[in-house]
Amino acid sequence: MSFRFEDVILLFGSILALVVVFLCICVVCDRHLVPAVEIIIEEFDVPEEIAAVTLIAFGSSSPEIMLNTVRYEYSSRNTLSH
């Protein structure tokens, strides 16, 4: 099994890009998301576990929420125009 030089460079470049993206997400979450959740916990007197689980649940389902919102808007516009 032989690899071309271009394939090896592409693989290492992809891995490097993935690491950079994950580090950027980590920095953004650490600087903005964690303090925001801490404020919510203090203001509304919510236990940390509940706030964390709610945030994770919203984060994991947000792509589906956006997809359904866009689909609804698109279908309602097409229904009204006919």
C-alpha cells in the first residue's frame, strides 16, 4: 500500500484544521458560554447540573430546530403562493 505525497499532506492538513477548529470552539465556550451559564445559574437559582443538562440538550437539538423552522417557513410561503 503506497500513499502519494499529496494524500499525506492533505491528511495532515485536515487533522491540523480539525484541531484548530476544536481549540477555537473551546476558547469561545470558555470565554463566553461558561460565564453566561454562571449568570443564569445565579439569577434564576438553578442547580448547575440542570443548567448543564439543559444547555447540552439545546445544543444537540439546535440543528434540528433550525432545520424544521426553515422547512416550515419555506413550505408556508409556497402554500400561500399557490
